[in-house]
Amino acid sequence: MTRLSLHITLAAACVTGLAACDPQSGTDVSRGETAFVPDYQGVDTRLLEGDLVNFHVAMTGARDADDVHDYAECAAAQYTLIRGFGFARHVRTTTGNQGGLWKGDAVYTISPALPRGLKTIDAEVIVANCEENGIPTV
């Protein structure tokens, strides 16, 4: 066997071996990213005054403050439905992260009709979206 045919044979064996490799399925986390594995640790709901409601949420495994905001919004939407209303308006959300424990403090107004403002939510739509994305509600 000549040197050239030996190299061709070895190259063919390598290509065949690589072709048999099956890429890992279910790994959609690219390099440098951490997997999103949230642990939702509960909601504390307080009726402040009239239609003003305060939600305290806690979770670990959040990627950023947006995950905490989404959790609070899901709680607000379900609470709105429980109270017999269909809509809510986001007033404010503050978030913090200490040692991997994310906390959110959100305030919403709830109402039977679509309230004025830019940050309104349709509670039924939000609850369905939360269920689809695996985010618990109240």
C-alpha cells in the first residue's frame, strides 16, 4: 500500500466514524449561556386598597429580572380572574437578586373593563400564556 492510499484510507475511516456520531438532542443552550431551569418559590398577595393589589414573588434560576416580572404578571392575571375581573394594569415592579434568589414586588390594578394606560393585560390571555410556558399562577 502506498503512502497516498494509506492517507486516503485513514481519512475515509475518520469521515465514516464522524458520520456515525449523533448530535445530542434537546440541547439548545449555546456556549456561554446557562440553561433556564426556574424554581418558582411562591407568591404573596396583598390587597392594598380598592382595586390596587401587591404581589411579592420569589424564584431561583431566573435568567434576569424579566423572568421575575413574568412570574408576577402571571400571578396578577390569575388573581384578577379569581376576583371576577377580566383586566389588570401594571403599575410598577421592582426586582432584586441576592445570592441567586430573585424577588419581585409588583403592583397592579384590577378591573372588570379594559383600564386606561399602556401596560394593560387581558387576564385570560396572560393566564393561558403562563400555562403554555410553564409559569405557575396564584
